[in-house]
Amino acid sequence: MPRVLLRVEGAVLLGMAVFAYARYGGSWWLFALLLLAPDAGALGYLAGAEIGAMTYNAVHTYVVPGVLVVAGTVIGSPILLSTGFIWFAHIGMDRATGYGLKYRDAFGHTHLGMVGKMASRGPN
């Protein structure tokens, strides 16, 4: 049950981020261009699972997009605000589909359970 709730929370985050993005008038071209950008953090897996987990997790936490949204609001920067909302949307999308923060043993081992080929090896 907790895994289901975490996925629902991810879907809610995705919905809220898209709503906020639309409300504040961001460019949908920018949204499409940047939505998958945080997945560049997975390139760390080229250096091994431990480095990959660190780089992936670094760009899949709420810290940086939260700072961007606050900074964008405080200084009135639409690009910071937009980037933060897009980043939150990406994280929400990942969490809703089961891609959570990674453990350092394998890409498919996440805080939401196993994903990909690892999921077929047994229960999450």
C-alpha cells in the first residue's frame, strides 16, 4: 500500500506542477524541451552503479526545483519559475511511474521497489 500511495503522490506532484506551469504562462515548447532533462543524471551510471545513483538522485530530489521556484517567485524570474515547475513535473512523472530514488547497487532498485528487468525477478 505505501508504494501505491507514493505513486499517487507522484501523480499529484505532476498535476500540480503542470497546473502551476500553465497558470504562470510558461512556454509549452520549453516544457517539452526540458521535461526529460533531469534524466541526464543517469549518465553517471557510465561510471558505475554507485556514481550513477548519486548523480541520478542529485537531480531527482525536490531541493533544486524548490529553490528555483522560490527564487523565481522572489526575484520575479519567469525562467527560474518555469524551470522549477518543469523539474517538479519530471520528478512527479517518474515517481508516478515507479521510478524512484536509486540505491547504489543497481538502477532498477529504487525507494519505490524494483523496476525494469529487476521487477520481473520477484516481488517488490
